[in-house]
Amino acid sequence: MTAKIISGKEIAEQIRRELKQKTDKLVAEEGVTPGLVTILVGENPASVSYVTAKQRAAKELGFYSIQDTQPASISEDDLLALVDKYNKDAAIHGILVQLPLPKHINETQVLYAIDPDKDVDGFHPVNVGKLMIGEARYLPCTPAGIQQLLIRSGTETSGAEVVVVGRSNIVGKPIANILLQKKDGANATVTICHTRTKDMAAHTRRADILIVAAGFPNAVTADMVKEGAVVIDVGVNRVGEKPSTKTPGKMVAILKGDVDFDAVKEKASAITPVPGGVGPMTITMLMENTLKSARHAAGLE
Ligand code: NAP
């Protein structure tokens, strides 16, 4: 069996077209423009490129967007004051603080300071708790993107054996929680594996849907996958560099997922590639959450 490729790039483009229509309608009918601020502290190159991509996506949708860059030396108190300023700014519906933050700043304190109504990353404990009880307004972006990939690729989750490799707060735990909910696009039987799991392959081989967020290449090999499984590879590993095809003289990272793609695609019924799988969905879901927040502020949801 050669797997169908689930293109996150195509599905993300489709969702962005839908978001653009909804945004235009909100602006035209309610006079409300979704507003997103991305706060970047320091100049970490990966963070700069993530924030740039988020700003570009917001602008393409016609959002009001602010890129607020602060020096790495900013104090925790000043950063908290900045978050508070945007909490009170009615033109801003979503606040994203790009992680990681410099070591002298307590990340948890800063994330907890964001108004839960503007927490479009879905990391505030109020939103984590709401997700747990099935009442989330904002699903965290990467797990929300994974659920959309499953729904829009026609993958049946109800009653499916889902195995998640990884239990991080940003991917593993929330995607397990989302797929467990008594809702459409969920209703799965979910197992989570981690470094203390005994015989991980025994679990992964039972999976109808295998979601891998372990953080290293080849964490899942073909012998660990059931024939016909749907495999979602969340991993992004920089394994080298190659010359850019777009900008002569520039080097770009060679990316690999957490799954042995070439071997696993011969066994799975469907699989996401890296790049072009989960990655494009994450930013798209950030835009969806920002639009939701704006619609909520306009009294529409
Ligand atoms: P993380 O915080 O490092 O968590 C990795 C998880 O995998 C941990 O729970 C760890 O278990 C588990 N694990 C590690 N080695 C294992 C092994 N040998 N067997 C079983 N479990 C193992 O990583 P993360 O933030 O969830 O990210 C995971 C991957 O997804 C990374 O490659 C990251 O770059 C990528 N990612 C991509 C996106 C995107 O938008 N595409 C977004 C977020 C993350 P313990 O808890 O026991 O240590």
C-alpha cells in the first residue's frame, strides 16, 4: 500500500480562503477588524521567522496586526505591563507572546497575564481547563490543526484507536484531549505514549490513527505501524542545510519529521509530509482563533 499524502499546505490554503470570507463579512457588516499582536523578545532567528510568518498570514487576511519587538534585556515587569496594555486595547483581539523567552523572564507568569479572552494560543490555564471539560473557545493551534487535517482528509475518528507519541502541554496532551471529547471530529479511544511507556511499539501497532510528536527523527519506523493506519507526523527536525531555490546564495534548513516517512508511507493508508503537513496548519489555526475572538468581541459568538 502506498499512502495518500495529506497535504497540510492545501488544507491550510482552503481554510484561509474561508477565513478571508468570514473576515471580510465581519468588517463589512459589523465594522470589526480582527486585531493580532505578536510580541517578540530578542532576536532568536527561529522566533523571528515564526513571528514574520504569523504577521504575513494576518496581513493576507486583512487583519489589523502589530509586530511588537522588545530587546532581550526587557524586564519581566515591563513585559507584563506591555501584555496588560494589549489586554486593555479594544482593537486587539489576540495576543501572542512568542516563546521561548529569555531566561530571566518567567514564561508562565507572562502567559498567565494574557487575558484568557485574547489567549489565541490557547495556553492560559483557563483555556486549558475549558478544553478539558469540552467547552473550549480556543483550541491550541497545533492540535487544532491536526484535528482539522483528520476531519478534512475524511479520516473517521469516532471509535478509532488513536495513539499519540509525546505528552507535551502544547501538542501531546491537548490533541489527546481534543480527540477524546464527545463531539464530531473526536470520540476516539486515546492512548498517550512517552519515555516511560513500556513497549511503545505494542501500542503504536494498534493505532488506526498514529500521531507522532516525540521531537527526534525516526521515532516511529515502519515496523511500529499497522497496515492501513493514518499517520500524522508533527515533528520538525533540522537535519542539515541546502541552498535556497528562491534566493541565490542563501542556505535553508533541511527539515525532517519524527516518522521514517519513506518506509512508513508504504504501509500507511494516509500520511502527512514534513514540511507541508502539520506546520502550515498551526499558523492557520492561530488566525482562526483571532477571528473567533473578534467575533466574540462583536457579540457574534
Ligand atoms: P517535547 O516538549 O520535547 O515533548 C516530546 C515528547 O515526546 C515528550 O512527552 C517525551 O516524553 C516524548 N518522547 C521523547 N522521546 C521519546 C521516546 N523515545 N519514546 C516515547 N516518547 C518519547 O516536544 P513538543 O513540543 O511536543 O514537540 C514535538 C515535536 O513536534 C518537535 O519535533 C517539534 O518541533 C514539533 N512541533 C511542531 C509544530 C508544528 O507546528 N509543526 C508545533 C509544535 C511542535 P517525556 O514526557 O517522558 O519526556
